[in-house]
Amino acid sequence: MRPDQPMERKTIRMACNAAGRRANIDKPTHPHVYRHSCATHMLEAGADLRTIQVWLGHADIQTTARYLRVSTAQIRATTSPFDALQLKAIDRTKEDGRPR
């Protein structure tokens, strides 16, 4: 590797694979895996989609939206607006028992 020259793609892929092995990741890793993971962690940490779009260099926000997956933990942590509803029980004793 020469500091005055860009790294070759093969060198970057090999470095990613080595990092994956050191992290005990069973699957082969490549630069896109790290890029995707970083973007996903940014989203989970509260970064907005537009910021992530700029960070990734996507021209179209739709590309970024397809690129990211929302984690199960984030879905579970999100409060549904229905949880805030104050519902009353339906009184079925009046008239024919059908709610009005």
C-alpha cells in the first residue's frame, strides 16, 4: 500500500473481511455491509433520513428510504397514537343492545 495512491477495491474488501472475522461475524463482510450498518445505526440513534441521505451521497431520498431497514427494537419502542386514545366502554343495555 502506498500512501500517495488510492486503495484498491480488493484491499478494502480484504480489510472488511478481516475486520468481520475479528468481530466473529460468520458471514462474509464487504464495504457495503459496514455502510448499511452505519446508516441503520444512525437512523436508530435519531438521525433524520435527509441527514443520512446527504451522508451516504444519495441524490434521491427514495434510494435512502429503500436502503435502510427499521429495527424490530425501534418498532417496539415507538408509541402508537392509538395508545393515547381514551376509550369508553359501549353501553349495550339500552334499546336493542346495538351501539349507537
